[in-house]
Amino acid sequence: MTESNTHREVILEISNLQKSFGSNKVLDNFNLRLFRGENLVVMGKSGSGKSVMVKCLVGLMEPNSGRITINNKDITSLNQESLDILRTEIGFLFQGSALYDSMTVRENLEFPLRKHKKRLQINETTEHLVQQALKSVGLSSALDLMPSELSGGMKRRVALARALILNPSIIIYDEPTTGLDPITAKEIIALMKSIQSSYGTSALIITHDVDCARVVADRIILLIKGKNYIEGSFQELSSSTDLQVRAFFK
Amino acid sequence: MASSINIADKTYNALVEIGDMTFFAKRYFKSVGSAPIEWEELWRQCYLVGNRSLLLVAVTGFILGLVFTLQSRPTLSEFGAVSWMPSMVSISIVREIGPVITALVCAGKISSGIGAEIGSMRVTEQIDAMEVSGTNPFKYLVMTRVTATTLMLPLLIIFGDAVALFGSALVEYLKGGVSFVLYFNKVFDAITFNDLLPATIKSFFFGFVIGLIGCYKGYYCEKGTAGVGKASNSAVVYASMILFVVDFIAVFISDIFFEI
Ligand SMILES: Nc1ncnc2c1ncn2[C@@H]1O[C@H](COP(=O)(O)OP(=O)(O)OP(=O)(O)O)[C@@H](O)[C@H]1O
Ligand SMILES: [Mg+2]
């Protein structure tokens, strides 16, 4: 596994990331590399700092120290405009979906487009792009509904469609299956798989859902006490004898 | 002992809060100055601010004019000065009571609404989502709302003043047989440019305070649904308090320049 990694293109890299809130050290020298086209799963207990880590990645939080590079650009050194441009290459699925609740599904999907469509030289009409994105998550009928009229699973799908609409090269999923029933969770997992194969995107998936990890993960990193505790395939980790690792795969 | 520490703490916190608000205001002016401006959203917010408070302002204004005139009547008639009613009522309404009452009503309606709206967007990570999608949430949410309230409050106040004067004229018509034409002729004789100008200038500041405090409280809302309630509630409290401070300063300054 590690041997083949050396030949692959790194699309996102975190090195020595440190982040603390007051005396609460959340991330302590965390390292991670995401290769083009792979699904990398990060697992960790609730409160271990997974959301903090991805928020540092997209510049929503400032790390205390460490380097974050995306497509070979160091995000901490970018000005606001370049950061905004870089962000269009990243789709972010929030833990709670984070749909704009004063806007319809259509307006939610149009929102990322209105600022960046011209610059990215996308020629399709906005309408067409919105329809496409909704179709790819199987929700064409929801176009004119408000987020309050959607179920949790539908919200997750719309949020996913919104994350996909600028055709990003990286998608970050923050707990895509948490809070969903097992069947809907399976559908979302299948969707994530199909996005990887049809768009060729790289994905960073935060989860503590073992089923999700088993299906989607090409590689898994365990985040324990702010560090990447161990790394490997699902096979390797689930057969590990380490007690802390076993606790996740029971 | 404990209570004096408590007071010191509270004073300290209030000062810190005022400092933060000043920074927030500074950030607002920066974002107004830098292109691009979200015209469409600004226009929509202007419409919402005006439309949502119109009825409320009309009702309070009407009752204000009515009650004010009814209660002043006995005193004025004691001095045989009922004919002074239009000028007395109009000057106090246009200069002071109209702007302050309308602004307070709008603080209750608009500040709390903005505080709750932006607060819940913060709590449910919608503001983060906006930021990640490459839109500056401060510009899209805060700049548009504060500008909208700043522009709309003077209009609402003028409207509120007009309705209040109408209420007052109605009382005079019913109780004193004064015709509307005569009443408003006297009103326009009484009001001068020096009454209108300071009142209008201060209305802009009232609007600014109402929008800014609502946005500030929402933008830095604490996590959880309790945070949203707190944001909305303290937006009203702070906005009302600061409105009075601004009013005091405005009266002080216009006293110098316009010789009340
Ligand atoms: N804005 C913040 N201010 C202070 N502390 C924070 C903040 N955000 C997160 N934390 C702290 O950082 C730690 C990690 O939080 P985080 O949300 O990253 O957990 P998580 O791994 O995503 O958990 P979950 O699986 O429940 O989502 C927690 O202890 C939390 O209290
Ligand atoms: Mg989380």
C-alpha cells in the first residue's frame, strides 16, 4: 500500500497541524495526505477534533501551526480572493447539511454558481446545472421545496448536490451518514461511491460509521488524541490487535 | 464584596462588548467601501425591513398621536391655549417622540428578527457554508442588512410621524371641531427646517444602530438553540439602550447647532 503511494499525486496535504482552544489541545501534530482519486476515511471518537481538522482545511478556522496545502497551494498564505477561488475546487458537506433555510432548494444550488460561474467559464445554463446536480443525487422532484419541507436524508442529498455543483476535484464529507436511518445511510454511501467513480473526485470522509468506512474507504486514518494514530486499509485496521484500534471496529 | 466584584466584572464585560461592536462597525464600513456590492440582496432587505414594520409603525404612531393629544387637551385648555395644539404636538412628535418611539418599536421588531435569523444561520453552520462556497458572508448578510435598516428607518420614521399627526388631527376634529385642513396648515406653519433636519439625520443613526446590533449579536451567536434566543433577546436590549444614548448625543449636538 505505502509503496504504491509514492507514485501517486498528492492533492491535499496536512503536516504538523496543531490547534488548541485555550488549554484544550484538540489537534497535536496531525498529518495527512490525500491522493488524487482516492477515498480517504478519517475515523475518531466524538470530540476528537475531526470537524476542527476539516474546518482548518478550508480556512474556516485558523490552525495554531502547521502547513496545509491543496493542489500545491499553501492555504494559510493565500489572500481572501485566491482562497475563495481555491475553495471552489473543494466541495464541503457539512455535518448538519447547512442548507440555507430561507432559500428554496433551487436557490441553494444556485448560490455557489452566482459568484463563480463566469470565472470558471461554465457554459451550461444555471438551470441545467441545477437540474443535473439534483438528478445525480436522485432528487429532481425537490427543486422548488424549502429545506424545512425536506427529510434529514433529503437534506443531506441536497447539500451533496450543492457541494458538487461547481464540479470540485476534492469533496470533504463531515459525517455523511450520522443521524440517518441505516437504509438512507446505505443510499448515501452508494451515492458517495458513484460520485467517486463518475466524477473521479478525491474525497476526505470523516465518520465513525464502520459500515460507511468498509464500503467507501480506500484507506483509513485513525485520529486519536490529536494525532494520526494508525493508518491502513479497512482489512488491516479491522484485524489489528491494538486495543484502541479494535474499539472502533467492534 | 461579592457584589462589587460582580459590578466590576459586568462593567468590564460591557466595555469589551462595546469595543467589539466598534470593530464590527468598522468592518461594516470597510465592506461598504469595497466592491462588489450585493445589490440584489440589499434591495430585498430594504423591502423586507420596510414591509415588515410598516403596519406596526402605523399602529403605534396612530395611537401615539391620539393619546398624546387627548392627554394634553385638559392642560392646554386650562390656559386657553388649545389652538396651540397642532404646533405643540407636531414639534414634539417630529423632533423627538416620533423618531424615538418608531426606532424603539423597530428595535423590537427588526433587531430581534435579524439577531435570530443570523444567529440561527451561525448555529446551523450556514454562514460557514457561505464562506466555503466563496461568498463573503459578512458582505452578503451583514452589509446588506445594516445598510437596509440605515436607509429605511428615516422613511419609516417620517411615515410614523405622519400617521401620529393624523391621529392627533382626528382627536382635534372630533373634540374641538378643528378641520383637517386647518390642523395641517398650522402644523406646517409650526415645523421648520431646523426641526426636520436634526430629526432626519438622527433617524439614519437609529437605523444604523438597529441593524448593526442585530447583526452583531447574530453573527457572534453562541452555539445551540439557547444561543439564538439569547442573541435575539440581547439584540433588542442593547439596541434600545444604545438608541437612547444616540438620541441623547443627537439632542446635545443639535442643541448647539440648531438652538432648540
Ligand atoms: N469554536 C470552538 N471553540 C472552542 N472549542 C471548540 C470549538 N470547536 C470545537 N471545539 C472543541 O474541539 C473539540 C473537537 O470538536 P469537533 O467538533 O472537531 O469534534 P468531532 O471530532 O467533529 O466530534 P463529532 O464526531 O461529535 O462531530 C471538542 O472538544 C470541542 O469542544
Ligand atoms: Mg464533527
